[in-house]
Amino acid sequence: MPKSDPKQCPRQMEIRKDSMDLMIAEAREYEVKDTKLPGFRVRVSPKGLRTFIYRWSQDGKDEKAAIGRYPGIPVMAARNKAQIWYGMVSDGKNPRLEKQEKKATRKAARETMGELIDRYSVEVLPGHKPNTQRDYKSVLKALKARFGATPVRALDLEAIKAYHADLAATPRTANKQVKILSSVLTQAERWGLRDLRSNPCYLIEGYPETKRVRSLTPKEAVAFGKLLRQQAAGSAAVDILWLILYTGARPGELQVLEWPWVDLKAGVIRVPKEHHKTGRKTGEDRFIGLGPVAISILKARHKGHTSKWVFPNAKGTGPYAGLNTFWRRLHHPKDGRPDLLLKAGLRDFHLYDLRHTWATWARRGGQALEDLADMLGHTDVRMSRRYAHAQPDKLRAGAIEVERALGGKMRS
């Protein structure tokens, strides 16, 4: 490195290898302009460090960008880079943006799926409804365990196919995990961590799913009611389970239920679009009808309430979130007793089957599929067709009417 010299270095010269030794340290930082290529310069620090830079003006603003430090980068390499930037500026492009894009590309090449999932959890997940967040968290944990060390850009179709195949025994779970992985990778594209339209999840063919329709028989309903009455009366979990059974509401809708949404006089609950499953798609609030039993449950809770939530948490600072835990305890009580649901004669019975029970019984009561779709909050009546089986007599009667219309002699 050249030593300081009282003699000042020329501020303009052709920047060549032999002229670099003339650029000695001075008391203050200075720049040497190249006489052949506009904007190409060398910045010399008081310590004698020499850095190639390029200066230009664009849109009325003075800009500069570092090329590299001498002798780490040779003079000709620096000149060639400056020449390229000079051409970019002449074409109206910004060399600084090019540097930023290359830096981002290098960073993206190093970023792992684990880091991407962490970022997704912090920046994207909070925008979803609470129940969706809970569902996503467990899936994101599984995805991170499988792909955490894989570079974001390296995750390919074959790796995802293998993961999907490993979950083939549980088709709904397999499809759901790939769907959420697809959301993560699409977000990676938005962040510039993958090329646009490079998401391989779109090429995964989902497994056929059998829609689960399990509802309580009248005998099972009596057994389930007896089981609930044996639990802590008036607890949030017990009341929510009763309300699912008597209103067909989704568990998540009831857990976040607020008193301003409840009209006991009119016998209806209005769930704002931000708080129900299809609200984002429809842009509309959802209405849930209340019968006498449901109203009595809510009236009992309304007496002396001090929270805006119908089912507040223990501290009253937020909505109740312990329904799934309570349901698990019915299967596995803490005191070592056997599975309480199984003991009550309720085999293969899930929490969401309470909603299926309400829908099935409503259908048996004569509710049209179109009305049932509205009552359940389905955006498409096809989602309610799984309950068509609940009226076998009506289906058979319809078939007989068609036969009569066609005439019985067609096959004779």
C-alpha cells in the first residue's frame, strides 16, 4: 500500500495499472477521474485504500456504486464493469438496482426452506383467521421437519411427490400439506426467492378424498347428552359442544363469538365476514339461527358477563381456545379412566361430527339442500349434497314417480 506523500496526486488521469501507484494517501479522502471513460473513478481513503467506483446522474439525481477494491479486483476488470454500467445508464437502466438484484439472488440461493417457513409464519400467517393459523402451524412444523435444510430454490417436484406419497395412507392430510406447501412456495416467488411460476406443487395430483359423514343416531345422541351432563356444567367447552349440536355452527365460529354478534330477541347470530370460513370468499357476514335450547344456553352465559366474548379465556383477555384440548380429554381422561366417548358407545366419533349430526337431522326434517347450504354457511350447494342420503324415502319416492311417468311396459 503506498505511503502518504506531501505531493498531491493528480485528480484526473487514465486509470491503468501503472498509474495506480500514483494514488497515494492524503489527509482527506479524494477521487481520481478516468480521462477516457466518464464516471469511472478511484476513491482513495486517508489510509491509502483504493476502491473503484462508478458515478452517474439519472432522473436528476447523482448516483454512485462501488465496483471493488484494488488490487483484489484488477484494473481492466474494473474498467470493463464500469463500461457495462455506462452502457446501462445510456439505456436508461440503473446499475444500483442490478447490484441489489444480484445480491438478492445470491441470498435467495442460500436461503433454506426452514428459514422461509419461519418468515412465512411471522409475516403471512398472522393474516389468517385464528383457526386457520392453528391448522397451518402443525402442518408448517411437519414441512419444516421434512424440508428445513433444503435450499428454497432446490426444492423440486420429485421431493414433493415423495413426501405426498409417504402420506398416502391419509389422503386428506397429504393433500392439505401439499396445499399449504404450495402457499409457502408461492409466497417465496413473491419475495423473489424462487423464479415466478416455478411452484412444483401445481403438478401434484391430489388423492381422491372420501367426504366423511358421521352423525349421531337418536340412541347415540342420548348417550352423548348424558356424557356432556357429567362434565362441568356451564363450562365454555360443554356449552360450545351443545351449541354445535343445536345450531350446526362451526367450532371456530363459536370459540371467537362476541356478544355484539348475538341477537337473543331475534334468535340469530351474525358472524362478521372476517370471522367465518367463507367470509373472505363471499365478502358477506354469516347468520346462524337459534332455537329455544340454544337461546337458553346463551341467556345463561349472558347473566353477569364481563367480557365482550361469549366464551372468554380464563383471564378474560381473549376468546376461549381450549375446545380441542377438552375433546381430547374425553378420549384420554387425565385420571386414567378409559376413553369416555368409547365407553358411551360412540365409536369413530369426531368433534366435527356434531355439525354433521345437525345437518343430517335438519335434512331429515325436510330442509331443502339450498336452504341447508345457507344454514351451514356453504358457498356451494354441492358441499351440502353429502347430506342427500338423509332422505332415502324421498329419493325412493322420486324414483317411483319417474318410473310411473315412463310407464311400466318399457321393459316388458
